[in-house]
Amino acid sequence: MRLDKCLTLNYGLSRKEAGTVIRKGRVSVNGSVVKDAAAKVSAEDSIVCDGDGLEVVTEERKRYFLINKPKGCVCSNDDPQNPIVLTLLEGEAGGLFCVGRLDLDTEGLLFITDDGGWAHRITSPKKSHSKTYEVWLAEDCPEENIRLFAEGVMLRGEKYATRPAVLEIMEPRHVLLTITEGRYHQVKRMFASTGNKVVGLKRIAIGDIRLDEDLQPGEYRELTAEEIAMF
């Protein structure tokens, strides 16, 4: 295992932060200071960082992040035209992927992980995890839409109506919509079916996990053990 990875697993540092600690001479291996972040270490080595003895972990810890995705970023791993969300996780991107997708012009809560099983439990249609969006509309949203969305609406090109959804009208053109499925451009298409247009879209919750109010676009944090266990 690389020395910087050992520090990452023990201290929760990013790869960049671990490299800085190593280059400053704050880490010793078997009694000698090592300033090479790529130096290989094993379970038999004695590693000390800032006076603390470290264990060489042989199995990498899975990583789980919540990011406030900004507009203008894509959720794919490769895009020659647009910025990629994963690049916002400085020093962490290796092996990570987005759990589901948000459109280029959509912002808000997005999970990022390297745990495929956990991601599948969130995105599987069988699980029906709720997703709540804050929506801004071009036209006023009539109260009648509350009933329509609760009953399910037919989307163009689909064979089945949408699952029951919960619509809360905050202001005539500002609403909250909670759905339990993830069809292509579903929120936009649901409002389009009523003759309205979505002009702003932000995901604010998945299940019981809500987007932190103080987390600015582009900022992220690790999920807690309790949050990870919700899925």
C-alpha cells in the first residue's frame, strides 16, 4: 500500500492533504522520516505520523460522500465539453462514481461513492426511495396539479403513468415535488404534461437525508455511519 493511502485511511485525509503531511517530514517508517508519498508500506512496518502510531490497513475503506452539485457540471466520468462533478472532490476521485444522475442544469443533493452495492440499493426501482426537488416554474402552478400528481400522470412516450407524487405549492411558481422513481427528465416532463415549464430545479432530499443548508454549490462532506445505513 502507498504511504499516502495509509494516512488517508487512518486520518480521513484527502490524498492531497496526506501528501503535504508526508513532504513536511511528519511521517516516519521504521524510525526513518519518509517524504515520498508513493513509498510502499506493509502491515509489518512501524509507521508514525505526528507522534501517533498508525496501522497499515490491508483493505480499503469504502467512501461515501454527499455533494451539493452545482449547475453546469455533468455526472458522467468523461465529458470533453463540460466540467465533471467528480473533479470537485479534490484528491478523492479515484474509483468513485455518481449514484444516479442530475442533469447539467440541475443542482443539489448527489451521492458519490465507490460502493456499487450501496449505490444499487439507492437507484433500484424496486426500492422506491423518495426524492424531493425544489422547482421553479415559468407559469403559475394550479392547485389542481396536487391531485393530478397524486394520481399519476402520463408522460409522452411512456406506457404507464407515473407513481403517485406529492406536490407542495410554496408560491405560485415555486413548488416542492417528491417522487419515488427516476424516469428520464421526470420532473421536467411531469410539469410539461400540464403545459408548464421548469426553469429551475434543485434536489434537496433523498429518503430521509436532506441537503445541508450551509453546504454551498460544489462543496461536499462525508456521510455519517447512520446515513450510510439508511440504504
